[in-house]
Amino acid sequence: MAETTDIIEFKDQQEAYAILGDRDAFLQIMQEDFSCRMVSRGNSIAVTGAEVDVAAVRTLIGELLFCHRQGMRLTTHEVHYGARMVRTGRTEELHDLHFEVLLVTAKGREVRAKTVGQRDYLAAIRRNAVTLGVGPAGTGKTYLAVVMAVAALRNREVSRIILTRPAVEAGEHLGFLPGDLTEKINPYLRPLYDALQDILGTEGYQKMMSRQLIEVAPLAYMRGRTLEDAFVILDEAQNTTGAQMKMFLTRLGFGSRMVVTGDLEQVDLPRGTVSGLRQACQILRGVKGVSVVRLEPVDIIRHEVVTRIVEAYGVWEKRREKHDGDHDRKRAGKS
């Protein structure tokens, strides 16, 4: 196949560094994703390969430049994800991702959706009273829920944020931990606290806690309450039972929104107990005002190896289920 060479120019050395990465780390990723030879020369890069691949690299670099000029700090995620979107002909969707800024953190960092899956998740939260966000670790389910909660509070759409998690139901263990109720459940809600502190800063977070704008409550303590004018987040919901999930969802009051997050591949319930989140995803499909959003390994924002690990476990689980199913059918046939 005939090869072609394209020279892509950057505005200056700083821009070239931002797009190609420290020690050409991003350039190496692009070479692997598009099977092209790339050589950086000062403020330009020479791309050699099949015409279709060279054109795709130019398109990808154009999108990365757009992100950089919007003030985004590029990471390996933007490069890998951008390459995937360009290869599958979804460049326009990729371009649209980076327009909306959800909020600005205390440190001045702009928070945006980083994948199409995240964009759809955020849109579902805006449109619905209840959103079930299901997906593997690292897809931003919890962090983006907290972002939307803080944005709703700042915009005076709600008057408080309520955080809860089912892990605290093991009261006999929590009873041995020192401190009051909030201090006892702090370890279980650490991911939510981390997200709040990242968004608000330590001082802003402490002010909101002292003003009781953020409430922390064990899931069991939700029974009998009606949660009005609040943004409620139930994290790690894969570890709820069916009864707990029904109890929680029926706490919804006027002016409130609920976001339920969980990873159905990491259920810690006793064997034979059906996850309340899994059950809810089936029962509530198609119910008006409720949305079920499934994030995929492609939406993982952590180190690219995490995506490969999640995918490898997914393949292994499917093989195991098939093997167990075949084994059960053989035993049934013999009996």
C-alpha cells in the first residue's frame, strides 16, 4: 500500500509539547493506535503511513489542539479515547464533548464530560428525578454525581446534599468504631468526601458541612423519611438488597433528585442474595422519570491498564458463566 507523509505545524514549542506529551508520550500512543511513523521536529510533526491513517492522525491532532486551546490539560485518556472516536467515525461527537463546563473546582479546574457515556449520564441526571448509573470502577459515576449535586446546590435547585451508602448496615461492626455516627461511617463514604473536597476545596467543604448543607446518613436511617428539596446520592448500590433499594427509592420527595451508583461486577452480598441495583435496573426500565445509564470500560478515566483489567475480568466472567451453565446442563442431562 502506498504511503504518504503529512507535516502538521504547531503554533509554538509549548503547543507542540502539550499535544505530543512529555518525552513524546502522546506521540507514541498515536503511533500505536494508527500504525504510522511520526517524527517531531521542533514546532512540527511529520506523519508517514497509509493515507487513511495519516488523515485520521491529522483529525485527532486537530481535536487535541481544540481541547488544549479550550484550556484543558491533556492526559493519555484524551489521546486514547480521541483515537478510538476518530477511528470509528465519531469525530463530531468527540468535538461536542468539550464545549460544556459543568463547574469550576476550588483550584480553578474546569470539569467536563470526558466520554460520550459520561455525557449521556449527565444528561440523564438533568432530565430525570431518579438516575441509576451502572458501570465499572473508574467511569466517574460517583464523582460526576457529586459534581451535579454541587452544581444544583450552587444554582439553588436544591437546599442540601444527602450522601448514603449501604455498607453501614453492618451495625455490629460499626459499633466498635470510635466517635459519633458521622465519624463511624466516614470510612465508608470516603470516595464521596474525596470528590466533595476536590470540587469545593477543604475550606469550602468544611463550611458546607458546618452549615449542614451536606448530610451523611446510613441507608438504614432513610426508612420513614421523605427527602424533599435535596440531591440524594446512594453510592455502592450494588450491595443493597431488593427491599433496601425499594425503601430508598420511595423516599423521593418534591423538588428532589436521586442518583444511584454501583458496579454490578463487584457485589459483596451473601451468595444467593439478589442485588437491589440489578433488580431495580430490570423493574424500572421504561418507567417515566427514571433513567438507567450503563457506562462501559471505554468510559474509564483511570490509567489505561485499568480498562484492560476490567475487560479481561469481563471476558473471564463470561467464560466462567458459560462453563458453569454447560456443567449444569450436563448434570441435568445425566439425572
